[in-house]
Amino acid sequence: MKRRTFPIKLPVWCALTFLFGTSGAYAQLPALYQPPTLAQAADRAHQLFDESRLHWLCQTNNAESACKFGHACFDWAEFAAGASQRVAIAREGIAACRCATQLKPQLGAAHYYFAMNLGQIAETRPLGVLKLVRDMEAEFKTAADLDPAFDYAGPWRSLGELYRDAPGPPFSIGNHVKARDYLNKAVALRPDYPGNQIALLEACLKLGERNTVKLRLPDVERILHEAREQLTGVEWAQFWQDWEIRWDKLQRRMGAVTAKK
């Protein structure tokens, strides 16, 4: 469900600085590029949280402003110092998104971030979260109906991850077949997005579909390589950290399978 969670390696073009002397022009070699850090990503998330909150409080009847603040709440909650702070931030996001859905029921992004902030609270409660999970499921489905392409097919991706990671009945709604089917929809809609591809491979492994994973690995590796040239900057820091950890884990698991054979 989560878009995130946390390690980095981002390529970016460095600009050359040209110095001119009396004897002619010469180029100075650029300093080594330093990829964005999680601390920088956290600073950015906090700044956007403060700015969007102020913007919304100045116009509380604006659905888009409320939704933008809900988005910022989810992002800032990712860097919360503990469970109580995560819940407090997420509750602000839920209130904003609830307001947005009331003002503009057809705004898919508001339903999406409503569910994402519910997920932040669910993260802090390992037990007794079935009601939260059901509400997330409903909001993600509404978002998928209204705007399935939003956030790189985020509604389909999040539904798939929710079904993939939740416990199965009777404790929760977990269902690996549904997870794979929803993640296939995300991949069909946005095959270029690493989060969709990696989540689908993870779901296939949970279903024991190792041959499918093996066949897809080269294509996903190519997609990751291409995405590194496109998805750059501090806003992508935590995404790349998460994707690289998960990608490495997938490769190691497939290597272990091969060794057993």
C-alpha cells in the first residue's frame, strides 16, 4: 500500500562552471555529485506540510487545497519520530481529505490520500485494524473508479499491496490472487513506474509463481535503469531507497531458488 519506504541512488546532471582567466578560458572539473539524503527529503516534506496546511487554513472551502494538505500529511508522516506523531499527522490528513471528499466527491486524489493516511494509522496498530483496512479498501476502490492513473496508477497499486500484505480471512482481507490482479492493472496502466513492477513481482512470489518472476526480471531491471534517469531529485530519495532494497531482496530470493535447483 505504501508508496515508500526508505534508501537512494539518484543520477543527476552536474553543471560545469567555466572560469575565465587572462590567459584564456578553461573548464573547472565539477565536484562529485552527492545524491539527496533522507534528511533532505524529510526537510522538504516538513516544509510542504507547513506550507500546504497554511494554504488550506486560509481557504477551507477549497477541495484541492484540502487534498494537497492531505498529501503533505501522508508524506510528512513517513518521517514521524514515533507512533504518536505519525498518528497525529495522519489524523490531520484524514480530516483534510474527508473535507475534500465532501466538497468534491468526484476528486479521486482526495479518496486516495484519505486511504493513505488511514494506512499510516494502521501501521501503528498491529492488531485490531480490520475496520481501518476495510475503510482503506473502500477509499482506494473509489479512487480507482474516479482516477485510476493518479500517482502512477496509485489506486490499483495500493489495492494490490493492501491485499498482498493484509492477513487473510477471517482476520482481514488479505488475498494474494486479488493482489496480483490489481497489481497487473497498475503495471498495464503505468509499466514505466518501478513501484508497480516490483510490487507485482513480490505478489507473484507470494503465489509461488517463480517462473513468472524469473521471466520478468530482465524487463524490470531495464525499467529501473531507465527510471533512474527520469525520477530524480530529493522528492524521489525515499522511493529509490525502498525500491533498491526490495529489488535486491527479489534478486537474492530468485538466486536462492536457482541454487536449490
